[in-house]
Amino acid sequence: MPEPRTGPLSHIRVLDLGRIMAAPWATQMLADLGADVIKVERPGAGDDTRSWGPPFLNDRDGNPTREAGYYLSVNRGKRSLALDIGSPEGQAIVRKLAETADIVIENFKVGALGRYGLDAASLRAINPRLIYCSVTGFGQDGPRAEQAAYDFAIQAMGGLMSVTGERDGMPGGGPQKVGVPIVDLMTGMYAAVAILAALAKRSETGEGDTIDLAMLDVSAAFLANQAMNHLVSGKVPVRGGNRHPNIQPQDVFACADGHFVLAVGNDGQFATLCRVLGREEWASDARFATNAARVRANAELTVLLTAEFARFAKDEIVAALEKAGVPAAPINTVPQLFEDAQLRHREMLRDLPHPLSGTVPQVVSPMRFANAPLRFDHAPPLLGQHSHEVLAEIGITQAERAALANRGII
């Protein structure tokens, strides 16, 4: 039996048929919250992301393993079952697991699992309490439903790259993707929220639900203020570099020895900024006195601020603004982030036991619960690490498991 779990979802079992990033990101969050997540993977190869390297995790002797950093970022806390779901025996095992699961999540192409009798209708007929979440590029219906999709393509199609990057005509101008697979990550977040809502509803009705989540829909949804700016004005949002389209001054500014971010959020903070710079008169200047005025006069204000900040060292101006209560920040590299005193205090980076390397670093969940504390005991699993354990739990004997292994089904 699996070890006892803590966290608010310690009573929940998840059958994870997801691959790559979006669905596994959702199930990693559920695992962090205490759910028993059984990750079903192809025998021999496993999740595609296992091979998405280098970098790969090194073993105790410093030799690279098959565990890619990409895979390790999104599969913490799960149990791995190597299983050929294309075989009748594999399909029967999935159906057996679904009998007692609370949640199934998958991101196969539309209709693929239906050919195996593992679609939402088939599994929910077995277990009406089951919550079945499908994650696809374009949803279960519509003219693009059968098309495959990757994060990069959806960042382009979904409008995000039209508002991300430096302005056209400027050095480095042109469309840019976000530096992490943001559509995958946000789709995983929406999937987790939808699943938790379905769990809450099930506690009232006793019935599960079927969730249809599309990456393109998600991309449209989190355009947020950029989408609404267009809808209320009729203007097409454009790339503006680091400048905020609605709040000023918010931008990256150069100092004598580097760059920093200024994120003024209201008129009071702007007046404080002016005092720090010794330019109190700007706060009452009609061009800059209100946020709306500053947005309209952004070009003039940027020239003035750029000249002032050039007089300061980066750390000096950030410290002065922080002390005064004006939001400002250094632009950290990833290593600098993990050296930040606040992040270290919050223990966001932890080392988990790992069978090959001894330990593996993990950036853990940011969620904190007073009454159901989260534990981070289980590293991302090796391929098939828990196959025999999981199959024994559903009554498959050692001899039967050996026969399945000999045939390459597990």
C-alpha cells in the first residue's frame, strides 16, 4: 500500500494519463496537495519529457541518468505505472483502476482514448463518481478539435506573442514567446481549479463530471487586461517591451551599473518616487499628476526618469525606493532568485530523496495550509517504479505481473 499522505487531498486518488506539461502540471499540484497520483507511462520510453534534455540528472557517480530536468520539474509526488494501454490487458487495468479513482486526467488527441474504451463516457459508466478531465489544444469540438498543439504554437495563435516583446522598430523588436511554457502551465492551473470545483460539487450531489479544457481557450482567457483594452477601445494591442499599457511608470530602467524594474502602482507612490529623486515638482505637474496623464505622457516621463536613474547605482536606487515604499526590484537571474533571503526563508527550494542521485532539487508548491500542511517526500518517480505496487493493490498476482512484464505490457 502507498505511504500515508497528508494535505487537504490525502483522501483522493488520481489516475494520470497525461503527458508533456499541461496535464502533468495539474496532477503535480494535486499530488502536492496530498492526492495519490498514479502516472501511467509507456513501457520503455515513458513520458516524452523524460528525454527532453540535456540537462539530465546526474547519479551519485556524476554520470547522467535518463531523468531530464524538464521531466523532473512536473512529476513530483506521483507513482509511475508503466503500462501499454494499446493492449487489451492494459486497457483492462486502466478500467480496473478507474473503478476506485476519484479523478482521471488525460491529454490525448480527441477520440484517441475512445478507441480503447477509455474515454469519459466509458469510464464514467463504470464509476459515476469519477471526474474526468480532458486537456487538448482546441477542445472536444469545433473545426480545429482534431489538431495537435504545443505551447509555442498556442502562444502564437492565442495572441500572447502579439503583446510580448520589444516594440517593432526597436533593437530586439518583434514577437517573443514567454520564457516558460506559460500556456501549458496556465492550462494545468485551470485544470486543477476545474477538478477541485467538480470535487466540491460531487460532495453535494454524489455525481462526478466531465471537464473539457482547451489550450487555445485558456490563452484567450488569460489575455486579461490586454483583451479587455481591445474590446472596450477597438484598438489593437501591440508589443510595448517592458512598459505597462495601463499603469505608469512601470518599466525597466538603466542605472549607472545595470538595470532594475520600477512598478509604481498609484499616484501616491509616484509622489513618493518624486521625493526620492528630489523632483517633488513632478507630482503636481499636470502632465504627470494622475496615472491617466502619465500614461498619455509616458514618452516625456520616461526621458526624465531615465536621466535621473542614470545618476544612481542599481542597488542604491532599489534600496532607496524599497525603504520609501515604492515598488522596485532587481532583475535576478535564476540562481540569484534561489539565493534571495525571502525565498530561502520560505523553503521554496528543497532536496528530496532520489534513488539514483541521492537527492534531487525541487521547487515546491507555494501553497501553505495551517490545518493540512503539505509534505514533499516523493521525488519524480523512475519509469515504472511503482508498477508492481499499484497492480498488487488491484489484485493482480505476482505471477500475473511477471507474465505482463515478459510481454512488455508493464
